[in-house]
Amino acid sequence: MLPATAATRARAEAPLRRLLTSRRARLPVSTAAASRAQHTQQVDDGGRHVDPEGRRAGSGRASRGICVDFEQPREAYKSKDSLELLRSLLVLKMCSFDFLVDKNQEIMDFGKKVLGQKAFDQLMKMTFYGQFVAGEDHKAIRPLIQKNLAFGVGSVLDYSVEEDVSQEEDPQTTMHSSASSAEKGEDYKHMFGGSQTYFYADESKCDQHMETFIKCIQASGGSSMGGFSAIKMTALGRPQFLLQFSEVLVKWRRFFSFLAAKQCKDGIDVLEQKLDLKQMQDFLSSVGAKDDFYNMLTARRDETSGTIDLLDWNSLFDDRVNLAELLVVPNVELGELEPLLKDFTAEEEGQMKRILQRMDTLAKHAVKNGVRLMVDAEQTYMQPAISRLTLQMQKVYNKDKPVIFNTYQCYLKDAFDNVTLDVELSRREGWLFAAKLVRGAYMHQERERALEFDYEDPINPDYETTNAMYHRCLDYVLDEIALHRNANVMVASHNEDTVKHTLQRMNELALLPRENKVFFGQLLGMCDQISFPLGQAGFPVYKYVPYGPVNEVMPYLSRRAQENRGFMKGAQKERELLWKELKRRLASRELLYRPTY
């Protein structure tokens, strides 16, 4: 461990963070004030906002502040022709009806039977597919990517083909460890809500997925510089392994929390929690541990404070071959300690190695093509493993510039702890923290699972709490950027208030758009009234751009409809702005307007 501990650094930075917080409190920027400030600006020929002195937004001093107006439909939709606006109105309205969202799969199946596959595909291209998907392959998507880029908006490419998940996977295709997992019964269910079976063919299938991601990276690099490519870890290895690995990581972290509670150190900031090694040794000895944990732990560390924090605790797992005897956790049913890795065999080590090798190949291609990798978040019962493997790759590839971005789901109760721990880890190990912040996409699924298997709901109780968590995580990372300039964040949100909050904080912290430390992201086909004004004002903003064959992308569209039902129902403002722009074009005889770039 490095001499500068998290607690020491936190105390040293406390005055600076208090200053940042006080500035945040003293500089409220209301929506009305921002709007009034924006009306004093003009627009240049390129669509970017300039102040009365003729400077582009983002080129002046940060103290002047940068305002973006999200109430100007003419500027927001200047990249769309009138048919595209009509399609947006129709699709967004249809997505606001619960019946259509709930029964979307049945409706699509019926449509295929009545129309036939070819006519159905054409109908989808004219409506839902055309609204949310860029095209069928990397050649077809290029015109849309280049058009968006001409209006200031980049792309996060995602090959969005999703296979149906088999609920009755052949036992021969699951890992041998799944049997032992089933034997764990209620303890296993309590931790992960039971073992969902995922479709998995063989390692060659994972290699095919990797090749698909490589093509996506190449398409992103060939279409624009500085783009992103999205990848899913579950496509690069057995989901069953990720689930089992997550179980191991969660047990090990929970054991730390259990020991911290025994030392009356629970309830404090996770970075401040430090286990007294002598007290830990006494407790472990009292429950039957025979090894000398105190001497083994102090012997492998650079300083002798006699304590260990969570990051050092987690690092013990990296040396699991030499420290297997230290990695024990309590078995509540048996009332004794048991090896943490009793089911983590050479097969699992091989699975981990192969996933990291595929990730390494993708990262090398990303560097070669000038593209950044966005590792998507997935369900909570696999996310600990996904984040752990992503951190290992960030340690290698984020030394000089942010190549790999991890995703943090702020609807999780432990989101802030995860962000602060990983920021501190990046400081200690000397790499650039890079994160995409999302609210989360699996809320209903996670809650139903927690209820079904009777374990604590990992999701925040309501939207307001999730919103507060998002802003708390965001503020922490923005402060880290202001203090050290070694962090990067993508604000992946359709929430206009969150975007305005970010702009206000950037003004307070003197963070300029051209520094490329703070990015914005929205899904293709949604919130153009946010994305394009940001891009035209000089901010780095990206559309999450799915692509793939119509019939293979429909499962993706179905899932997105479920995930974003709340937003779609509340997209009244977006529909109003679309209708306002259509009426303006009609009144000014511009219905045949075609964007030029």
C-alpha cells in the first residue's frame, strides 16, 4: 500500500472540498436565470452560441459561465427533416402507452404473421427501428453518424443484437460450479436471488462476439475521431462464471463489513473504515482460525500502521494463489470459517484469464483506432465481477488517457461507495478514473428478484433517492476533476435538470468543455432537444447508437421500451417541442426543409 492513505488524503482535501461545496451553495443558477442569460447570446453560422462580444461558448473564461438553452426547437431539430419530426412524434406518443409497451412482443409477433417478415421489417424501419436504430451494418450507419457529427454530436456505437436467453440451458453447457451453487440453497439465493440460467454455447461463440466488437470499434474509428464503442462483458465469457465470481467478491466484501461492525466502525464513510489487525486476529482466533493473520498481513505491506482498509482488503484477492489460507469467510450454518475459494478452481481461473485476454484484444484495437471502450453495466448479481475485471483493464490502459470507461448504476444503494472506492484506487495505482453514470436499467427485474427470493432490495426506494444518489456521485467526480484533473465522467442522462446541474457545477469549478473531462450522453431517438444544443454549444455530447439487422435488434428495442417506460410517459416536453417546430415550419413554408452540412 502507498504511504498516503485514503484517510490522510481525505483530511488534506477536506478544506478544498468544503470550498467547492460552499461555492456550489453560493452560486445557485435557476432555470429562469439560465434562460435569461441565454437570450443575451447570439448564434453563429455553425449553430454555436456566442456571447455579445463574439466569442463562442466554451472559449471564454469559465467565470463568465456557459448557458445552454433547451427551449429552442428550431436549433434543437435543425438536423432533422419534417418526416423525421413526424416519426418522432408518432413513436414517442406510442411509447407512452403502457398497453403497447407491456404487450410489445405479442404485437410484433402478430405483425410478422399478418404482414410477413419483409413487410414487417419495412414497417419497423419506418417507425420504431428507424427512430432508435441507426442501420443494419457499419456501412449503413455511417451517414447518420456523419450527419450528427456535423451538428456537434458524436456516437457511442453498439452492435445491439441480443440472443434470446434459454431458461432451460443444457446442464452440460453450464459450469460444474453451478451444481454446487444450487446446493448452497437459501444462502446462495439470499445473495443473488437464485441462479438464473443464461444461454451459452462455447468459447468459440465468445470469440465471435469479440470479433463483432472489433468491427464495431473499427466502424467507430472510421466514422469519427474520439468516439466510443460499447461492449458487454457477458458476451466475452460465461455469464454463469461472472455470477459465481461476483458471489466470491461480495462475500469477501461483506466479511470486511462484518469485521468493521465488530470493531464498531460501521456507519462511517467506507474510505474511513480501517480494521485493527490485532483485534481482527483475536476475533478470528476466537472462532477457530489457526493461521497468524496479523503477521502475514503486516509482512506483505510497506507500512506498519496495524490497520487495513477495504481497498487493501480487496487487493488480497489478487494474490489469492499465495494467500489462499487468508481468504476465509464465515459459514453461518456451520458456525465456522471456510475457504472463500473452495469452489473457485482452475476452471474458473481459466475463465477469468480468457475474458481478460478478450478485453485486452479489444482495448488494443480501441487504442489503434482512437476509440474509447464503454463497458456496460448489467444485473447486480453479475456486476461485481464485471466491475472488477474492468478495473483491472483500466489499470493497464488508462495510464495516459482514458481508454476504458466503467459504468455505475446510481439506482443502487451502494453506488456512492463504489464510485469513491474506485476513485481512490485510481489515485493509489496511478491511472485515470473514467466513468459513465447512469440511473439504471434493471429496476423492475431486480426488485422482483429480491422479493421472490427474500433478500434485501439493492435498489434505492424511490426516484427522488436515486436522483440524489446520481447527483452525489456526479458531484464527487466533478470535484475530483477540479482538484486533480485525473478523472473523466460521462453524464448519461435524459434528465434535463441533471444536465443543467452539471453545467452549473462546471461553471462553478471552471471546467471548460474543450478539456474533454465531462461528457454527455443520450440514446439515439430521444432527447434531441438536449443533445444537439449541447453539441452546438461546444460540449462533448454523444448519442448511444445501436445498429444491427432488423429482426435481430428487435429484442433490444423490446427491452429498451420496458426500461424507459417511465421516461417515455413523461416525454411531454419533447413532444411539445417537436410539434412546435413542425407548426413553425408549416407557417413559414419550410415543411420540405432538408438539413445541410
